[in-house]
Amino acid sequence: MSFNTSSRQLSKTDEAPEDVPSQEVTPLDAPAPRDTVQTSEAETPEVSAPEAKAPETEAPEAKTPEAEAPEAKTPEAEAAEAKAPEAPETETPEATTDPEPKAPEAKDPEPETPEAEASQTETSQTEASETETPETESPEAEAPDADAPEGEVEAPEQAAAAPDPAVSDADTPTAPRPRRWRRVWGGWREKYPVAARVLAWTTTAVALAVVVVALLMPTQADKVRLAAFVRLPVEAIFGAALLIVLPRKPRIAVAAFAGLGLGALTVVNFLDIGFNEYLGRGFNVVLDWSLFSDAQGYLQDTFGKGGALGIAALAVTLVIAVLALTTLSVIRLGNLAARHTETATRTTLVLAIAWVTCAALGVQYAAGIPIASEHTMQALQFKAEQVQRTLQDEAEFAKIAKKDNFANTPPDQLLTGLRGKDMMITFIESYGRSAIEDPVMAPGVDATLTAENKKLTDAGFAAKSGWLTSATYGGSSWLGHSTFMSGLWISNQQRYRTVTAGERLTLPGAFKKTGAWDTVGVMPGVQKAWPEQNFYGIDKLYDSHKLGYKGPKFSWSTMPDQYALTAFERLVHSKKHDKPLMSTIILTSSHQPWAPIPELVPQDQVGDGSIYNAIEKAGKKPADIITDSTKSKQEYGKSIQYSVSSLINYLVKYGNKNTVLIFLGDHQPIARVSGNHASRDVPVSIVAKDPKVLDKIAAWNWADGLQPKQDTPVWKMNAFRDRFLTAYGSTPAP
């Protein structure tokens, strides 16, 4: 027979009936080998009486090998077991009481109650379940024993199977409890299975879309269209194949690394779009980081300090969000592929075959948009080559900058054709070819050029105009300035630093070298220390703090052009000089965002600039036009008209027979205004009263007047210095 008594009931068996001798009771801490229990069981047949009423408890004994083993014990073993209670060194709580005292309890009618019989039946069923599946045995399976009647003796087979209470309660390892969010999420999924499935599918679709968009994003705004994203990126196919075969931890690590890399590439793509939009070129990962400080200054001047900080914070937040989104997306897709390996493998194989087929046949949605895409690999290759070219260019340009055809020309052989002339080199901000030829801007600008040319003619001046191709586009005006005046192609910040750190002869420097001119700079856009003054050979610099302006700023422009020219006349040109002047003036009113724009005021009312307060308040705000291309073009055209008119009005009023003016644009306006893929050409004009001045450049074939023709020759901007020096009597001496 078999009795199932859990360890939780054994504490009750130490209360023996009064008619049982105390020496027969096993102490609580004495060991009770199961063989002893079995022997006693055999010697006490009356204990089995209650079991006659519950024959179903016999089933587990038939299936449990341990139940049959004790009957084969030898007499010697039984004798040895009889002495077991005298060995206290082993603690076995399962058998703490000799079975013999239970005989009187077998006569007790309490176990005969229906409740006891039901408890025994439940116990037998539990034993049967445990015997059939011993490998899944757990403490929870013995829970029904708690209702067993007092006095039941633990069967030998159950004593062998029952766990040690000390072990089961303290030492038995338990499964780690899931984290709170997992329990909450699991409960929510069980409660709302349809919503959970929809959410999972949506999240997966978003992750897939994020990865595809990141892999296929163009670097130019005009190429962002649906066809660009409905392609097969080979990088995704290779990535999926790799994640499928990797074990869990390496898969997550590789997915996280790939996601971060993809996010970084996406950020660079956004920078490429912005740089192409504003500067007409992509982002240079080596050189262009320094431009962010200038961008911050521009934003602060345009939108105020608070607006600039808000935009900067938004940009940082977007960068973090992009990195996090791409990383989580790649990890999710990798885990999904691992859970559905067979489906993922088949899908990857099909896509790979489709990609190879489309690549071999050259299948395209449209010209330049192949279905089989290698966009990301090509972008990475381009960036790597760009880094290599940039690093190589530094050494090569340093060698080029040392070669100067006029470096050793004696002072008396420089600019002999302009001796005694008051020279003015003036840059008009963002004055580009588009202002003269774009259908939106050209009507107003061309009318202004025609009117101002008539003023010049009436005042006795003449002009010739041509085209120069600037080294920059949309911004970085200093690159255009240095290219024009140094005769070197300064197309990036690294070249600019290299040339300004050297002793290259510039146009102002050439005039200074002769000793026949005083050199002056009027730079209203310079708002801090400007060490390039020495490089350009400028003796006296008038920056934004030295021109005496008391009026408002017009977005980025610190003062209206009319005021800057008026201040130049008051502070410099009207003064008596022993030598003629070589003046370098940079006008800024046509700097983006072209709102608000100053207005021309009577010359005698310019004063300290306070008159412009009302004009600035009445003008448009940057936010009114900055997102509208047509409005931006219209306001840009007006700003060019204002700058040209301010300059020509000054020349007509204060110029004389010895005045020679060279004015030009430093670069084209941004692509949103000049148009995508617009040229980098800017107009350049030379104006003088002395006809000999223009006669010396007759061979240049420039157009008469202030407006160059469509077929007027186009030079690279860096070619102007040597041509100019040669035309006006300078002898080359490398």
C-alpha cells in the first residue's frame, strides 16, 4: 500500500497517542530511512485497513519502481534498518515518527469521513499524475496533501519522491520573474489580442519603412520622389542574410551597430540635402563642421537668440531620434527574421534573385533610377573618396599656393596703368547671374541696371561687364572674396586657412606693395576680430563697430548699404590724403533671408542710421518669405536692386575723374532662389570716367554697360587677378 503525506503534514505525527510508549516515538531530529518505514509497514497489517476503502491508491504502486524495491530486502538489511533510529547524524524530516504508533489512529473513525475519503482520492490522483510524469514533478503537484487526514503514514515510495522541505523551500531554484513591463505587455496582449497584432504589424511596417528610406534617401531635394524609394537596396538583402544566420547575442550586436551606422548616414544625407540647397554642394565630413558656428550666428541674426537656440535644440533632438529609430528598426527586423527563419530565408533568396536579374538587365523606373539599388554603398564610397581627396588636396594646394607669377615683381613694375587712381573693389552679397536672367527676378533687376547705367553715362562714366565663375555658391562669401583677390581657387575652408596663413599677393596687397596707395577696408559684416586683414594687405579696417551706426539690423545685415557707403565717405574718402585710396568694400543688404529690406532715403537724412528704425519695423519678416521660393526670389531681386542703386548713387555723387570702381557678386544666391543646378557665374563690372582705363581691357570682349550679355566670355574667378595685373602694367616675376 502507498500513502501520500506531504512534508507539510509531518509535523502533526510527533503527537503520538497516550497509550503508545514514548520510547517507540522517533525524535523529530532522528533519521528515518524509508526501508525502516517499509519494514514497519509490513509488520503492521492493520494500517492498511483504511486503504481498503480507497483501492484507487494502488495504481501509483504499479507504475512506481521504487514501491517494489523494498520487498526484496534481505533479513540483514532489515536488521540494519531496525537500528537506524539510533543514528541521529542524518536529518530526514520525511519520516520523523515510527509507523507503529499509527495503528490506533487506523481505528479512529475520523479518516472514514467523506472528507477524508475525498482527500485520499485526490491524493491518489495526484500520485498517479506524478508517477506518470516524474520529470515534471514540482512542489505545486503535492498541494492536495494539505487536506489529508491526520495520522496517515507516508508511504515509502512517497518518502523517496517527496523533496526535502529545507531544500524545496530555500534551495530549489525558481524561474526568474519577468520584468514588470513584460508582465504588463503580456497581460495587455492577452486581453486585446487583435489590437496587439495590429500594433505589432504596424511597428514592423514602420521599422521596414525606416530602413528602406534610410538606405535609399537621395542627397538632393529635387530627387526626393516616390520612385527613388520603390527599389531593391542590395544592402538590405546582404544585411538580412547576415542577421538570419547569427546567434541571438551577436545578431543583436550587429543589428545595433548597423542601425547606428545607418542613422549616422541618414544624418549626413540630410546635411547633404541642406548643403546642396544652400551651397550647391554636398557636406564635406572633414571640413564643414566649422561652418555650424557660422550657421548658428546666421540663425541668431535672423530669428533672434531664442529662435536660434530653439532651432539648435530641435536639430539635436532630431539627430538623436534618427539614430534611435534606425537602431531599433534594424534590431526589430533582425529578431523577426530569426523567429521566422524559414520564411525570412526564402524571402531574402527571392529578393536577391530579383536584384541580380534587374541589375543584369538594367531595369529602371526612369532615367537614372535603377530598380536594383546600390545607393548606400555608392554614398559610402563617395564619402570615403571625398575624405581621401580632401586630405590629399591639403598638401597639393600648399604647393600650388607657393607659385605666384607676381610674387617677385618690383613695386615700380606693379599697376603702372592705374597710378593716381582712387580704386574701389566692391562686393555685392549674393549678386549672381540668376538675378539678371531668372524670369522672376530679371525684369526688376534688368530695369535697375539699365536705369543706373544711364545715370553713369549722364555723369560721364562708362562701364564694361563680364562673367566670373565663383568658387562658392549660396554662401561662404569669404571663399569668393579670397578667390577673386588671391588668384587661387579657394573652394573650401581648408584652402582658405592655408592661403590666409601664407604671404600670397592679393589685389589690395599689390596696390599696397607699390607704396603709391593707402589701403582701406570697409567691412560692415565683420563683427569680431578679423586676422585676415594682414593677409589682404589692408592698412585700416572699418568693421561694423567702427562705422558709427545707431540704427537697427536688417536680419543678418548689420546696416543698410547706403549707410555703409555714406560712412565710408564721411570717415575715409572725404578726408584729405597724400596718396590715392585702394578701398575694399563689402555690401551686405542683399544677404539672405532678404527680409526686411532697407529703402533708399535722401542722402542728407542718412545721419547715424536712426531713420531706418521705422523702415525695419514696417518691412517683412524672415518667416514671411523663407519657406516660399517665389516670394524669396521676389525679395532677393529687390535687395539686389537696392544694393546696385546705393552703389551707383554713391559713385555718381562722390566719384571723380580718377575714380575706378570694380564691383561684382561673390556668389549666386541659394538654390531655392537661383534654381537647381544653376551656374556659379556672377556679374563683374569695371566703371571709370577715364576712357583709358577701359581701353586697356578692350581685348577682354566684355559687354558695354552694367549688364553682361548671355554670350559674354566667362572666366573662372581666380583668373581675374593675373589678367587685371597684366592689363594694367604689371610685369610677371615668379
